[in-house]
Amino acid sequence: MAAWKGGAALRLCATVVLLDMAFCKGFVEDLDESFKDSRKDDIWLVDFYAPWCGHCKKLEPIWNEVGLEMKSIGSPVKVGKMDATSYSSIASEFGVRGYPTIKLLKGDLAYNYRGPRTKDDIIEFAHRVSGALIRPLPSQQMFEHVRKRHRVFFVYIGGESPLKEKYIDAASELIVYTYFFSASEEVVPEYVTLKELPAVLVFKDETYFVYDEYEDGDVSSWINRERFQNYLTMDGFLLYELGDTGKLVAIAVIDEKNTSMEHTRLKSIIQEVARDYRDQFHRDFQFGHMDGNDYINTLLMDELKVPTVVVLNTSNQQYFLLDRPIKNAEDMVQFINNILDGTVQAQGGDSILQRLKRIVFDAKSTIVSIFKSSPLMGCFLFGLPLGVISIMCYGIYAADADGGHIEERYEVSKSEMESQELIEESKEREEPRREDSPVPTVQEPKDALEKKTD
């Protein structure tokens, strides 16, 4: 009886889950070729997927939740999905080159989503991009509301100017990453000091930085560099994004499950340098920590001991290892200064030799990971081609051996034929001689004569 009840409960749970999935799917539209002509009437958040793609299958339940959430909050953004393999021409028109690809389509514009594939991050992206490019801040209350809500945001202060035009151009390109606002000087908090107007500011890390055209160069490049918080929890995706900033990344590589003094101390030192030396290093350095060394090992193509500190140049794959023990923030500052003045030698890079080394390392890592995860599959994938190659080599060798034997027999038969011809020629020469010369009489044996006499 208890077993029957348990089975009934499991069936009920499975039914509820299936109904929930079906309910969520109802808010995600399956798109076809008609979407090309009808899309401009609305704002669309579209997942371009392939049925065989594992990452697409993993995204599907999250995408259904996105559709449900956008519908429940009354968002004007419609959520859909398109099989890019069935409608490849439409996918190509939107620049889809991999799966899954998430795009927000707004009029004639298409914005790529490059953030983490979580429900909250995708929804925030949709809200940010679907709204106004530059959002006005009409009051100090609204300014404070924005400051509490967003960790990083940019503000243009002033009237019409060439700087504002550049700011708008930068926003149209970088709206996929961060928020852009505009405000008058009266709205800005009293703690903000401006030497001149117009100005562009970034607010982050409980402080602000002012764009300086002479020191920071192009405003778009400056915004791309400053769109991150000064201290971050690093992962592979974030390091990839930081590659576009041109900054060096100082990372405490630790084991977050390890609560020993050495692990927590290095993390605290990096946090202290990021906070207390922000004005000195924020233009050139990004700071953070990473849990574990697996990803770093693939970048360095070496085994990095944990805990430690490594400085990465993600734009050219160079890295710097510690040249001294790091006991406090002052040691770390000295290490950073030595990197900037060239005292610490850079390792790695993207030279031809390093690229060849990368190819070998990646191939080795792939083979090892396959054998670790599935030894039978590894034996099949690599054993079968090796077996085929071995059979081919054996066949070629056997063919060569047979050919050599035949050739040897041919040589032998040829020599026999030549010797036979020589013998026949010698016989032909001897026959005329025998005809011209008298035939010698052969004396019969004595016994034969006696028999004749008898």
C-alpha cells in the first residue's frame, strides 16, 4: 500500500512538472519564415537554436522561464525561439554563427546577448536594451534610486555638444553591457566635483570617475574599459570579456572551500589594493579572485599552485608570475609597479611557437578529458582509427613484401633463361665442328669381341 502511494506521489509530481513546463512554453513563440516580415512591429527577444545542440537543450527551461517572467510583468518585449537549422537563411541574415545565439531585435537593430545564461541576467539585458538608449535623470531622488539599483552606470552631464554625440554613439554600441543616463548639473549629488562641463562620469564601487579626453583617449574605449567593477569574482567568460578592455588582470587564485589563513590572506590583499590604490591603478588594472586553478592552467598551459597570485594580459595571452612572496598590500603594489616598469618578465604570449604549443596542449587536454570521463568511449574514438591505420600499414607492407618476392623470382627465372640460352648457343657452335671432323672409332671392349667371335 505504501509503495503504491509512493508511486502515485511520484506520478503526481511528474505530472505537475510537465504541466508547469507546458505552461511556461506557452509564453515562448515558435517562429518561422513569416517572422522576417512581421518582426518590425514589435520588440523581440529571440533564441536561435539547433535541435542537436546540448547547450541549447540546457537553455530551453531557462528560456521558458524568461518568457513567463516577461509576460507576467507586462513587458513589451516578446519572447520567441527559432530553429536556425530549419530557417538558416533568416538566421544568416541576423548574423547567427553559433548555437544558441540570443538576440534582441528592435526595429532595424539587432543586439547580441553575451552575458551569463541565467534568467535574471537575460531579463535585465532585455529591459536595458529595449528601453531608451539614453535615459534622463530628472531629479536627485531618481539619481539615488538608479545608484542603489545599478552597480555600474554612466552619466552625461551638460547640454548639447560634440561630446554628447560621441557619448550617444558609444551607448548605441555598448548598451548591451551597461546603462547610460543623462542629467543636469543640479541633479548630481553634492559630493561630485566637476572641473568643467560637459562631462561624462562612471559611478561604481561607491565612488565615481570623470572621463578625461587627454588621459583616457576615445570616450567609447574608456567606457568599454570602465564598465566593470574594480574587484570581481572571475570566471572564464568574464576573463574573455576583459580581453577587450586592454587592462591587466590581477587575480588571487584560491580554493574558496579552503578556509586556511593563506587562502583568505591573498584574497584580502588583492581586495585591499583594489580599494586603497584605485586612483593609481584603475586605468591599467582589474582585480579579482578565482576559485580553483583549472581555467588558469589552460591559459598558462602549466600547473599553477594554489593559493597564488597571477597577473594576466588577456588581450595577448601573456602572464606574470610572482617574483617575491606577497606578505601584505605593499608587496603587491611593488609587484604591480615592477610589471609596469618592465622589471618582471612576461611569459606566454601569442607567438607562432606559443600557438603551436597551444595546439598540442589543447589536443592533449581533450584526449585526457575524454579518457577520464569515459574510458570506453576514448578507446573507441582513438583505438578504432589506430586499428584502421595499423591494418592499412600492414597491407602496404605485405604488398611490398609480395612485390619483392615476385621481383626476386622474376630475376631468378630471367637468369635461368639467360643461362639456358648460353647453353643452347654453345651447343649450336659445337654441332658444325662435329660434322667436319672425323668420327673417332671407339674400341669395343674385349668381352664384346669375344662374344662376336663365338
